[in-house]
Amino acid sequence: MPTLFHFPLNAASRLVRLALAEKGIEAELKVEKTWERRTEFLTINPAGEVPVLVEDGGAAIADAQVICEFLQETRADPDMLGPTAIDRAETRRLMVWFLQKFAREVTDNLVGEKLLKRYLRLGTPRTDAIRAGGQNIHYHLDYIAFLTDRRNWLAGDKLSFADLAAAAHLSCVDYLGDVPWEKHPGAKDWYARVKSRPSFRPLLQESLAGTPPPKHYADLDF
Amino acid sequence: MPTLFHFPLNAASRLVRLALAEKGIEAELKVEKTWERRTEFLTINPAGEVPVLVEDGGAAIADAQVICEFLQETRADPDMLGPTAIDRAETRRLMVWFLQKFAREVTDNLVGEKLLKRYLRLGTPRTDAIRAGGQNIHYHLDYIAFLTDRRNWLAGDKLSFADLAAAAHLSCVDYLGDVPWEKHPGAKDWYARVKSRPSFRPLLQESLAGTPPPKHYADLDF
């Protein structure tokens, strides 16, 4: 069984957990506290970041987007990238959008400041960053509604890694109760569909000691 | 002929120019000043960033890593990703390393502060950022030497997108004369090999008005 080094409210780790579950791959989960910079972990990923997937043979695959590509190449069914090169480019563009742009503009500002900073005792959360994150999220929720108004899922007809990447990030922000769902019914409809998938269940059952999620977090009919 | 929207000292754009040249694909280059947020450009890439490759049929592919995957899928020869899934994961991991980690820790701090900020009249360069960039680059040059001490190229036996991503970023920093080559002979040897490829020539001939590169920049025997 492969091993996944991850951290509970790390959105990139959540994407890989969803991808593994959608592909029906069981993996042993190991929590990695990356800030401890464990030598053994740095040997398998010199970048020192989660997620890292370690295959049975010992090969280590680092980075969420790279792991998704690897899973698609080694376990083709179901296809989570798309049938044509253009389709796959669209899925990858949206993965980059959420894993990098949404991360920088929203998740880092909200989850990073409000939750991780406290957890790691890194000082007082920056109110300007939190304000920016709260403003930026509207634009991204509008974009999700724009896309799903034209397509069944974010990148096309079928569920893809793009939906999982977006939902992984939103689930972390939703854990704080910071997603203004009521103002964005289109994005909410899409998220309800992703959230109700069996792959999502383990994420909704997770709880950080001392910081429980709001009631609606695990509610499929939120 | 495809069109590439790019910007001269944008490292991600340079990666795609190198990738196109290594694959023998001619493309029409169009400079895009992303900060002007041209409506027509935002329509083809809502993220508003370069590079964007527009195919003859009109399909637009955004983001350097996504464009490289697309080029490999649509023009298989020469292979720039690697023969096995594990090889490809290693190439992609190093692409992410340079396109995201090196970008954040080095290029943004040096090229972003010293060159783009002045060009865009965004205020005084932050000396703490410049100092951080100058310190961080040593670690990355050591990592390049570590890898090429064990392999012919960064990700394995053959030249790959990983080499092009690393060299694209380093070429932008080198334009400022900010790469301490003399302290890193291993990285210098590797860079000399990439730099002497015909694909690199157009980048070395480029010059920004008012900010010429140092003498060694275009010198293959630097």
C-alpha cells in the first residue's frame, strides 16, 4: 500500500487524498509536521513540503500536481484529466489556478493567518491579509459559477482534478466558516455536488484539536 | 504558426520559448504587457498572465508548465519529460521547484524588485527582499551542482523541461549580473551546457532599453 505524507488542513494534501479516493487507491496516511524539518522527510522531498506519495517500491512523488499526473499515468481509470490534449490543458490550467492563484490570494490569507499561524505560534494574524483573503474569495466563487454555468464540472463534462483542487482549497477555508456561500448560489451548487461524493467524507470528519469546524462544514445539505 | 504571448525578462515565458525551440516549433512572439490588463488578452487567459500559447485553430493554452505538457503531448519528439512515470514525476517536480520555489525565493526578490519594479514605476526596490534573494540563490546553485554531480542533466540522462525551467529563471537573474557563478563551479558547468544550445541564442541577444545586461551574459565562455 502506498504511503501519503500529508497535513490535515493543507489543501494540496487534501487534493491528493481526494484523487486517491476517486481512483479507488488505498493509502496509509502519515501526518508530517513539515516545520520540524525531519531529516528523513527532507531526504524524500528536499523541498520539505507535503504532500508526498511513497509507492510500495519506495519511489517518492512530491507535489500535489505532480502526484495527480503520476496517478493518472499509473492508474488510468477513471480519467481525471480529460480525453484530448486541449481538455487536459484546461484541467491543468484550473489546477494551477486553484493550487497557486487561489492559494496565494485566499487560502494563505485566511487559513494561513487564522489557523496555521496560531497553531505554529508564529505571532498575531495580520488583519490586512485576512481582509484581502475575504475580499478575494468573491472573485473566485464568481469564476466557479461562471464555469459551471457553461459546463457540468469546472473543466468540462466530467469531474476532474480541477474540481478536486478547487474543492480541496475551499474545504479548508470552509472549515473556518469563511466561505460566503449564500452570496454565491452557483458555486454553492457545484460545491454541494463535490462535497457529497464518498471521496469527500474523510475530510468532513476531520477536526483540529481546539478548533472545531462550524456546524455546516460537514452538512451535505448546508 | 502558433502565437506566443510573452514578456522578455519573464522566466516562465523564457521556458516556453526554449521548449518551442528545442522541439523545433516556430511561433510568432507577441509581447504582452500584462499590467495593462487588455480585455482581449484576459478573454484568452482570465488569470492575466504570460505565457499563453495560441494554436493555429485558436485554442489558447495558459501557464508555462501546462504549455510544456501540451507541447509534449502534441509534439512527442524529442521527449522532454522522460521515458517512465517515475522519470516524468522527477522532471515535473524540478519544474515546480524552479517555476514556483526558485521564483518565490530568488527571481521575484531580484528581478522583481530591481528590474520590474523600476520598469513599472512601482516604487523603491525593497532592500530586504534583494538581500534575501541574494542569499537564497546559493542554496539553489548548490542543489543544481548536487543533482548534476549524480546525473548528466537535472532530472536524468537527457536534457528535459527541468533544465529549461531552471536555466530560464537563472538567465533572468544573470541578466542583472546577480548569479555568483564563481562560487558554484558545478552549477556553472551545467549552465554553460544549456546556454550553448541554439535554443538559447535568442534569449542572449535580448536587451531591455536602458538596462543592458553585463558583458558575460551573452558570452558562452563566461
